[in-house]
Amino acid sequence: MDSPLLAHPHDRLARHFLTRTELAADLIGNYLDPGLAERLDLARLNCLSPVTVDGELGERAGDLRFSTFFKGGGLKSKVFLLLEHQSRSERHISFRIAEYVIKDFRERLNAKESPGQGGKNFPFPLAIILHHGKTPWKGPLKMRDLVDGARELAPFLLDLPIFLVDLASIPEGEIRGKPTLRALLAALQAAGKGRLAERFGRILGFLAGSGRDSRLRGDLRTLINYLAVVDRPRLAEADIRRELDKLIGPKEAEEMTTSLAREWLREGEAKGEAKGRAEGRAEGRAEALILVLRARFGDPPAAVQNKLRKCADPGRLDRWAELAATCPSLGDFRKKL
């Protein structure tokens, strides 16, 4: 089983940011069809619980439900909005979106409440696909495209309004939105293209425009953890520390990187323990040690990596773990190995 840090990193990142209604509203306002976005009352956007379709599909951490209203309308004009995060094209996405919508409507009926919570009708269903794959989205978005020869019969098929935000098709410099949304979208886009470490300093730089948001430190930790999992062989330590120093100051930057280093060590140890073998625990701790050294000082020499991987002494690994998280330089770490 994946450890909490490693499980579904893209979905966890999207979920961290987009459960904030102001960021979800910013995404909708910048990337949805302008005519429809203008009709939605984004000031009344409300984030609901995540969706679970069934035991086979399970819960996807990035699937978020929202409710809002059309502007100028009453309860009869309620909107049900599903935000679905995808890292690859999916041919049957329209069918799965329909499952989500039907499940929501069934829950309303089973609750013995009026479907529109005060009105006689179901809310208007709307879905947004946020895609960040390496190549542009290729799958169909309409049910009619899944039925042979059905285009001329489209008016008779069940089709839902699905809108695509395809980060793979958006040039790097043309990502829109407030600074925090731009940081999220730029991180997903760079990860999809395999360039996260290369662009990470610039991504953290977006957060410099977020002002004194009390959530800045949590956002930074989430983004750095994302980098550690998705692009750990090429951690851009110099860029990370430079941007952290500018955003929160050298002292807090050092405290944050040290704290994250210890988290990664615990994750590595937990991964090894899950294997249920002493050599597995040592292997997990050694890999975590290498990750910490990369995060703090850049890629350690092959000789250092080999020595760490060959060590099977838990006590020695524990001492090295503490040293990796607190030593002032890679040279100092090597001297004390």
C-alpha cells in the first residue's frame, strides 16, 4: 500500500488547492466558456463532499463537487458542478461523469428531499475536466462519440455539458488566474511534461504575489512535497531555497526544509516497514536519506548513495538520518559518515 505522501500525488495537490472555493471560482472564471461562466454566481460557490461511484471505481481524491446558482435566479436555478482532475485522456469520461451526476441525483431522491432543495427540479449538472497530461487531450467528451453512427441522432442521446481545461495545450506563459491558482496549474502542467524540477523555482515564485495569505506556508509545504514525490531524482534545491528565502525568510526556510526532511525520512521508514522485512526497512530509510540530501544540497555523489544503500544497521541509519536533516552542508555529512 502506498504511504500517504506517495499516494495519488497529482490528485492530492489539486485537492489541497481547489477545495478553496475562491480558487475553484478563479479556475471557472478564467477557463470556462465565458458566456456560461458569466451566468454562474461564483460568489455562492460551495464545496461539497468528494464523489464515490462504486466499489470498482472507488473514490478519486481529485473529484470535487460544488453547488452554486445561476445569477438572478432562486432555488430552481441551482447548479451541480463536478470538477474532475485527469493526468491522461480517458475515452469513456462522458459515461463516468454521467455516473457521478446520476449518483448525486439518486442521493437527493433517497434523502426524500426535493431535488432542487426547495424547487421541483434537479439542479443543472455541469462538469469540468482539468487535464495535465504530457500531450493534449484526445478522448471524446460527448456520449454521441461513443455510439457508432449516432451523430445525426445526437438530440436523442443523454449528453451532459462537459468543459475541458487542457493544460497540455496551454503555452507555459499563458496560464491565467490569481497567483495561487497559477502556481497550482503551472505545477501540474510542468509535471505532465516531465519538467517540474526545472520550473519549480518559477512555480514557487508565483506565490510571491499571494500577499500575506495565512495559508502560504501550507501551500509551500504541499508544493515541495509534490516535487519530492513526482520529480525526486532532479530536486532543484538551489531554486527551492532561493524562493523560500524570499517568501518566508532564511530562518523559516531552514526550519521548513528540516521539517520536511524528517517527514520524508518517516515516509521512507514506513514504506520499508510495510514490506515486513528488516532489509526492506533499511532500504526504505536509505532511499529517504538520499531524498533528504537531494532536497537540501543537490544530488549526492554516487559513492555516498551506494554507502547508504548498502548499510543494514538500523542504529547507524538512524544517526545518519538525523545528520541528513540537520547538517549544514553535504561536505559535513560526508565527513561524518
